[in-house]
Amino acid sequence: MERPVRIYRSRKPVKTAFTVLFALLAVLIVLAVAIFFGFKRYIVYTSEGVKLEVPWLSEPAQTESPAPGGGEETP
């Protein structure tokens, strides 16, 4: 009785593509959940709707301070 010949068969390209696609999808879902919970403290509910107020993206408040010497220029 002969032994069956074992032949190495590489992974099929479709299976590899689905594995890579599934891994990317899993990473994107984990990243989206992490971003959601990370920015949760910056969500502000107002009567106009929902706003995302991130401190490092907002423009600093312009404070008008008087110029040295009373604010008037002298010629």
C-alpha cells in the first residue's frame, strides 16, 4: 500500500486578503472606540447641538491689555 504524497500548498490569496482586511477592520474599530472614549470629556451639549471643544485646537482668547505707558502714543 502506497503512502499518500503530501504536497505543500501555500495559503490562497483570497484567504490572505480577507485576513488582512479583517485585521485592518478590527484595528479601525478599536481605534474608533478609543477616540470616542478619549474625547468624551470634551463633548459639550448646548441648545444649538453637540460641540466638540478640544483645548489644543481652539484659538486662544484674545485679551486686550493696555500698552505700556497708558496706551497712547507720543510723537
